[in-house]
Amino acid sequence: MRKTLSVLLTAAMATSMLAACGSSNTQATQAPAETKAAETQAAATTAAPAETKAAETVAAVTEAAKEAEANGETITVGFAQVGHESDWRTASTNSVQSALSKENGIDLQFVDCDNDSAAQLEAVRNFIQQGVDYIVIDPIVSTGWDTVLTEADDAGIPVIVIDRTIDDSDKYVSWVGSEFTNEGLAAGAWLKAYVADKGISEVNALVISGTTGSSAQIGRSNGFDKYVEAENWNKIDEQTGDFTQEGGQKVMESYLKSYDGKFNVVVCQNDNEAFGAIDAMKAAGVSYGVDGDVIVISFDACTAGLQKVLAGEINADFQCNPLQGPDCLNIIKKLEAGETVDQKTFMAEPWYVAEDKLKEITYTNNSGNEVTEPLVVVDQAVVDAAY
Ligand code: GYE
């Protein structure tokens, strides 16, 4: 634990961010920066300009970091992970644990919050009490964060957010993850092109959504709903399967009781839900996939998901990349060196399909830009390269 370094670091970031104020909205957030900068300046004996102060503080941080390294001290990081609900989550945990490792000079404290938001807030508070150097959060839900992030900020502990977003606080230094709305929009754009190609005139869709209130669920639902509205599709129902296989199976079993024979599309917001939904359809004798009556759409594109695309059981799978560990390490290294970090980092994500028919999709993404993106036909090599 290196409290002095951590406090200096926050001050350095704040001061350099103040100097950059207004120059770019991809830089670290400004509200906490202003508060911290004010504190830093109040503590200063002479009223030096912000840039000089930043340079001085960065130099102090770099010195402290060098000293810590020379003393063989490690950086302590607390990671409050969502849980262990899916293949995606396992890959995310492995990625962070192998990047934030002893070999890389980090003592990682890992907490599996088991999809319980209250437990996640408590885990973060415990990290603050222990005085870790950094806190990494993958937020289960996107709201309810401002108080605890203010506590972390007051304690001078930089917070890095990965994967899902926090929507009601800007008191974190950096976020790295996916553009979930684009995933939902891409799914809608693909379905529009696919049904047109197949001459299917009516879309009757059932959605099995992810954990309610998670930004992954909100983004994927919002993106797909844009197409539901624009194309006048019939979205029969949307129930949560909580991103689990068991949840996906249960929701599909209940859908089959209510809507048997009335739907031709099922949208599962992750692969594990799709596995459960497929099992339920199989058991009920409903045909699905490339040769069946029901088109199956999924998200994540983990190895087992892509195997089902290769087998023609899932028609299209929109990747969400969980390998955020190296980015996370990079952000910590930059902060240690007193450098400014990007406020947002987006993962690159391809879209996978089972059939070699459509080559690409064009849609207006969440930033309002019209984009044309390739559709990758899954073969064994794609499966072998998956996470
Ligand atoms: O899609 C799902 C996981 O937050 C993007 O959470 C992540 C989602 C992912 O459980 O499989």
C-alpha cells in the first residue's frame, strides 16, 4: 500500500486535468478535477499557474513511484467484479487477474459480488477502508454510485471502471468497455437485412434480456428497440434471464407456454441465456437456427457461443469483448507515471454470423454516424481464436 503516492497521484491528475480543462471530452472527468485542483492549489504556498503545479506534482509522483519500486513495494488494487454468471464473466475475471498480477507489481484483491449490488457497494467501501491504491469496478447496475465514489474520491483513491458503465457519477478516472447500444443496433440492422434476404415479411420477436438496470442490458435493449420501432416489428415480450443459462431456459419455458407457435425470432442478450433458450426449444420440439422456424440472435461470442453459430444453432452473435485486463494495467501504469488517461476506451468487436449470405450491415451508430461493418462467417479457426 502506498498511500502517499496515491494522494499525490490524484492531485497530479486533478491539476493536469484542470490545465486541460475544456480541451477534450475524452479526457478524465472535470468535476472532481476541479475540486481536487482547488484543494491542491489551496495547499500551495505560492499561487503558481496550474501547468507548473501539474509538472511539479507529476515529478513528485514519479519520484514516489520509483522509490516504491526500489523498495519492492507493490501497488494494491481492489477489484469488485459483478459475479460469475456467464462465460463472458469468467473470461473477464481471468483477463483482469492475469494482467493485474504479482509479476506486474500488483497485489490484487478480488471480490466476486455474486450479482448483488449492495454487496458490491460494500466491497468498494471495504477497499476504501483498507486504503488500497486503486479500485476497479465492473458495476452490476449503472446507478446508485455517486455517494461511494465520492467517498473514494475524498480518500484520494482513483477508481477505474471496466465493462458496464456508471451513469450517475463522474468520480472515476477512466472507463474501458463496449458500446452496448451499438451491439443492439447492429443486431437490429442484421435482422432487418436477414429477413429481407429470406423474404420473411413478419417479425414476431421475444427478447430475453440481461440483468435489469445493467448498462449492457439497457444499451442492447435500446439499440434493438430502435429497429423494432422503425421496422414496425412485433416485440411480443421482454423478460430478464439475468445473463444466466438457467435464467434463459426458465424464461423460454414460460414463453413457450404463452406464445408457442407465435414467434419467429428470439433475442438473447448473452450466449448463456441463448444456451438455456435453445435447450428449452429443443425440449419442446421447436425448430430454430439456420434450418429452423426461429431465428436466434445472441451477444458475447464466447467460444461455446461461436460453436453454436458454427453448428447453425445461433444465427448471429454480436461480440462483446471481455479482455479488459491489459487496458486496465495500462491505465494504472499511466497513472503511476503521472500521465493523463483517456476518459473512455472502447473495445473492438466483430459481428459473427452462421451463413455466408450477407457481407456487411450499414446502420447509424450511437454517435449518429452511418457505419458499414463486415459480418464474419464463423469457421473452426474463428471458434479456436475465441475467448
Ligand atoms: O454480456 C454477459 C455478462 O457486462 C457485457 O455481463 C457484460 C455482460 C455480458 O454476464 O455475458
